[in-house]
Amino acid sequence: MTSRLYFFREEDEYDVEEMVSRITVGDIRNTTSEPVKHVIENSPVSAQDLQKKEQELHSLLQSKLGFQGYRRFIKDIFEYCGEKGDKFNLQIYTGAGMDYDELLTNAKKKQQGLDPDELVGKKIEKSLIQYEERGSNVLDLRFVLAEDYSVTIVSDDGEENEVYRSQPSFVEARVYTDKNIVVLSNRQLDDDEKLRVRRTVQDWTGGTISSGPDLMENELLALQNYLNGENSGIDYGDFNEDSISTAKYRGERNLALSRSRIVQPAKQDGRIVALQFYRQYGSGNHERDVLVRIHRDGHLTASKPTEPDFIDEIVSALTRLRKHREFWNTLNSQIESYIDELMVRSLIKGVKNYKSKKHQATGANVNEFVEDNEYQIVEVQLYEAVLFNIGCKLIELQINGNLPDVDTADKDPRQKDELRGLFNDFAEYEIDSPHYDFEHIWDHLYALLSSDYSSSLELIEEATQRYRI
């Protein structure tokens, strides 16, 4: 039976074997922890006993404490510092028009009070075995699917026959109706099963659910940036050369992968389609680094157990940053929108040279005016795009007479002529409004970059609130 357990894990559902796998031998030997001190002071177990090899140690503890005493000891350590929750392999879907009351009504109506074995082979809409209200327009659903397996049967005359049978397998979904997002357990699900579950949830909510969020590369970077993730891997795709689908690069966390000469060709010819990064989860004795991997299609995995509040945080961040998709367009894609017109009407020394100079100019200002602890090297392109896209919005406000006064900037921008040239080209060739005041635009950008924010998302939210853009 495959559980795919994540959203329906209960606090008391860990057996001894699971708890042992979620603590380390170092936790058992840690004589400064309360559970270990207690067992040394109140049982035949000594500190010296705890130094034995792992397998021998567990056998000795069971011998001296008895099974119930051993179980209590392991549970005490698990509660003190163990990794609660489960590793996840999830798929995120976005949608529209989901209604919580309609979903809850259908769940109540469709829930089957049967043994899981009796639901094997049923249609998805008739295989809901459990649902839970989680508050704030969040509902968890648990369905029974059929998992096929084979057994070999030997007849009386010795002939072997392979027979296929089915057993219950569970799939979970968390539905955020106010955010129009569905998160589906993805482990060992084939595409047809995912489609059937997604369509069932869609019907029950009365809304629509897409096949995936199709995250932009700067949305992936913005999520990593907002979660304070430490990057350790980048996947590039969408290359001009059809024979190459994906190029994957891995390194130590915080290593400047994107600036490696090995990575540069993929960066120039493709776009980011997946990221992996380390994110701290838990607190106190339960704190641990979790390696998260997210793909642009919304496929999400984690290397260590977490509880559902981790997914809630990711979904909340995705919801916030997807409200501002126009600000996540890359600098390259924005330049592409007017580069043909620029080449016809102006003299530039090649598109690559032009892009390179504009990246250098925006990057220099990110390095100068954004605090070092707010971004990693791989996220420079994210802040370059945010700086440019906000500036473009401010130019449009200025042209329409809606840009307020602001204090004069204390500092000029780095590579001022190149940066001004970038905004000049946008104003002239993209919106046909070359007569604007760059100095005034910079005053506003400087004020924004000097404001209180801790992520690219918060910088955008500050700009949209301040200027209603």
C-alpha cells in the first residue's frame, strides 16, 4: 500500500521505526538534552552505553529499558528534536473561480464511509475517503486509487504463473479556494490519474484549474529570494537548439553558479526552468536545512520531512508574487520588445553587445543600492528586471502627469549614461515618448531602493502601493 502521506499525517501516527529514522545517533548520545539526561538518571542506561555503535546501541537500549521504555525514550527524543512531517513530492495547479462552500458541500456528499479495499477501482469522484477543514478557505481531500502489483503463484504441478492484483493507494490534495490553488501529492501518480483528480476537484469547486502555473524564470528566482533560499542548482531550458532540452548545473550553496564560464552559454541561449535551494525549516531543536526543488510547471519536492505549514508558506508567497507578473519580465525580454525598432532607427554595435552593456549598467546599480544580504549572485538578474520594470512604469506615470514630487537623490546612478540610455530607448522605441525627465525618474528609483524591504517582492509591493501601478 502506498500512502503518499503529507496533509493527513496526524501527530500520533509515527511508529517506533519512523521515529528512529527521524532522529540521529548523535541525538541519542547528546547527554545535554533533557530526554537523554532523564534516561541516564532514572534507568540502568549509562552515558558510556550510549557510545556503542548504532545497531548495538538500539539493541542495548531495548534490553535495558524494555520495549515500552525504549519506545518512550525514542518518542521523547523525537519530540525534543526529531524531524516531524514528511518529505513531499507535490504538484501545484492554479485556477480561477473556486468556491469553498461548494467544495465543502460536495466533499460532505461524496465522502465514502467504506474500507479502502472496497473503493479500489472506483471512479475518482466516488473514492473520497476523507476530508478535513483546515480553516481560512483551505480543505484537504484524500482519495483512494488502485495500485497494481504482481504475485507469482505456483500450481500443484510446479508451474509458475504471474497474477496481477490491485491494492489501495492514496492521493491527497490541498485546495486553497481563496487563492485558487490546488496542491496535489505527486509521488507515483501517472498523468491520467493526476488529470482525473484535478478534474474532480475542479467540478467540486465550480471553478477552473489549469494544467500548471508555467512560472516565469524571475518568478522562480523571486520565490527563492522571498524564502531566503540558498541556491545550489539551476536548470536551463527553451534553447534555440532543438537537440538540447535541458542543461542542469549543481554546486555548493551560495556559489555564484550563474557567473561560471561553464554556465554562461546556457544562460545566454536559454532560460531558467527549475531551481533548487536550501531553506531553513522548523525552530529550536527541530530546525533543519531542507533542499527544495521547484520547476516552472509547479512540480515541487523536498529532501527532508516538513509539515504542511511549509507548503502553506510557499503557496502564500506564490500568490503574492503572481499578482505582479508584469514586473517579473526579464530585462532581455523587455529589450526584445523594442530592439528591432531600435536597430532600424539607430546605430548599435550588435544586439548581444547592447544587452551586455545594459545588464552591466543595471547590475552595477543593484550591487550599489540593494543591500548585499537581500540577494544572491543568481538573483542579480531578478533585481535588474525589477529596477527596469518599475522605472518603465514611472516613465509612463510621468508622461501622463501623474508622478508626484520626491526628494532629489543623494547619489547618481552607477554607469549613468548607459542606464539613462536604456530608459531612453524604452521611452522612444517602445512607448514613443522620448521627452521625459530621467533625473526625476532616478530620484524616485533611488527613494524606492533606499526604502525598507527584504525581498524583490516587497520592493515591488512598496512601488505598487506608493504609485498605484
